[in-house]
Amino acid sequence: MSVYMDSCCFIDVAKYDLGHRDKIDSLADKEEHIKACIKMLDAAKKGNLRVLTGNITISECQHLSGFVDEEVKRLFQSILTSGRIVRIVADSIFVAERARNLMWDYQIKMGGADAHHIATALESNCAEFITSDKGILKWASEVEKLGLKVIRADESKELAACLPGTDSTPPATGGQNRLFADSGEI
């Protein structure tokens, strides 16, 4: 199965990995989620989990709370556009119509970008939609009726299934041991 990772996951992972943890809203609440996102990306890099996101994520992952430098650019590029970690799902008329129909047919009222992410995950037959976005999480039960679990990464059954009996400690972050720093992908 596949999981779909929302843009906010990549942004928080980049903040966490590049030493901008002070810029993560509610870090104490999100830290386990972020660590699980890092494990998901590492599992995807190893071929043990399929992580998808929509191409809208590339345009949403521009900066870290207004900060951007070459390291930020390299990390986003290595994760999102290397083709080795995350699979980008291209837009289609089917995704756009499904995003619109979340409101029209199911009364799921979320912003256009959020609806587009959910529709992309549904069209891609993902088992789980990974996010910490409270605006999306509040619609979890309604979206689940459509066949997609909306959860935080630390609640993922797909991650647990691909890492049975392994150490739950995420890869070291910060400094020279940063996420994907040794992979040749950044």
C-alpha cells in the first residue's frame, strides 16, 4: 500500500532536520509525528514504503517560515524531486473534479489546496493520508468513509507494518548526520 504525505509534513521535517525546531508550531505536540515522518521517508528511500504526494507539494514547499537558503532548497529537492524517495502524483481533471466534489457531494468543506491533496490521495488509492494540519484532521471521519484514513504519521499502520521489530529511534538529525545527507541525493 501507499501513504500520501501532506506538504506540512515535509516542511516540518525540513525545519526539524535543518535546526529550525523553534519555528515548528506546537513542537511538543508534533515531535512524535515528525519523527515518524522521518522514519517514513527513510523507509521510502530504502524501498520499504511507498510515499506519494501531489505536485502541488513542490510549490508549497518553498521556505521554512520565511527562511530559505541553499540547504533548504537541497533538502526539499532531495526528498521531493529526486525520484528516489517520494513519488509525485501529477494533477489531472479527475483529481480536480474529485477535489471539487468533496464539497459538492460529501459536504467536506476545506480549502482548495487541502481538498486537492485529499483528492490526489483518493485517486492514487492510498491507504493513509499523513498530516498534522488540524483543518484536514477535523474531516478525518468523513474522509475515512471515502476509503482514506487521515492521520498523523505516528498513528500509521503502514509505517508499523514496514518496520516490524525495528528500533523506533529516527535517524540522527542536525549537523553532519542530517536526513539524507549521506545519500548523494542532495
